[in-house]
Amino acid sequence: MELLRPQSRQRWPNTLLARLGSPVGGFAAAALGFGAFLIPGLALWVFGAGAIATITALSSFAVAATLAGLALHRSYPHRSLGLCNAITLGRLALAMALVAPLVAGVGASWAVVAVATIALTLDGFDGWLARRQGLVSKFGARFDMEVDSALALVLALNAAGASGAGVLAIFLGLPRYVFIGATWVMPWMRRDLPERVSRKSICVLQLSALILLQVPILPAGLATALVVLAAASLAWSFAVDLAWLWRRRA
């Protein structure tokens, strides 16, 4: 027994390093870093939110990151996490950091505009990096889409109370979640959709409109026009996808 103990001690560091080097380990380490530094820093010093708002943002990120980590563990096919997925996780942290000004009632502010713009800009890099690094996966595509949806929902809720568009802005954050809910009632909607450039473009339009709604000096008339334009584009995009799914329902 005495001879086994030194060997056991030697294996522990190697086992720990192996786990940290795995996709799940790297994901967990990055999530802890974002949760420990990025979100509290933004919530407390950039947005000026209080303790309750900061804790709410951290809790939201913890739940979302845990769900993403479980999905990664189940279906990620590569041996390396890659910078692409780390960037998407960082975008999730930025989206959840925006929960803090929402809870604190900060309203429309340039700080929210800046953080949301960074989150949207980074959306152009994670997919490109995944292709460049040979780490494209269904998990990565789904993770990216869900982060976009979460960002849209948080921005829409903030815009509902902070912009001239009022509660109409909420409709820009709901389509993805209405679609998910509908799949429980209509199983034929669960088929994977093909890639569409127009869908991606409209997603960018949706998020851009929501970011503009955070601008403190945006006139109410322009805010309403942005919501109508983005909502009409989203309705068309979802109608195209639904038509494609309906034709293949059998």
C-alpha cells in the first residue's frame, strides 16, 4: 500500500491537466474566468449596477453555460475546444452581463450599446475560426445561434422599457423561443434547417436594430420604425423556414 501512494500522487497532476486540456475542461475553465472577472467587471464598473443585478447576471450565465457545457459533453466531436467556441462562450458572457443593467433599470445607455456591439461583432469571428481550425460542428452552430437568441431577448427586454418603441420591442426577442415552443406541439418542425445567407443577414439586422434601440438619443418614431422593419424581416425569414419544413413534414 505504501508503494502505491507515491504513484497515485504523481498521477493526480497529469489527470488534472488532461481534464483541463479536454474540450469540457477548457470550456469550464473559460466559463469560470468569464464569470469571475468579465461579468462582475462589466456589471459593477461599466454599467454601475448593484450587487443584486450583478448576482442575477452571474446566475444567468452559470445556468446558460452549464446547459451549453452539457451539450458540449454530449455531442462535440473534436478533441480540442478551439478559440472559436471560447469566443462564442465569451459572447454568451457579454449577453448575460447585459442582464445586470436590465435588472438595475439602467435603461438606454452608451455602455449597453458598446457591450452589445462587441458581442455582435465577435459573431463574425467564431464561425470563421471554426472553419479555419477544422473545428466545425453542429454543437458550435447551435451554440452560436442560441447565444444570438439570448442576446436578442435581453436587448429586447431592455429596449421595451428604455426606448420609444415600448413593449413592441419585446417581439424582436421572442421569435426563436416561440419557434422552439412550437416544435413541442408540431414535431415536423424539428428537422435541421439548411444554411441560408438571408437568415444570417436578417439575424444581423435584428440584433443591429436592437442595439440601436439602446441609444439614449434615438427618437421614438425612428425606434418604432426599426422595430417594424426588423419584425417584418423576421416574420418573412421564419415563414420561409416553416414552408421548407412543411413541404418535408412526411
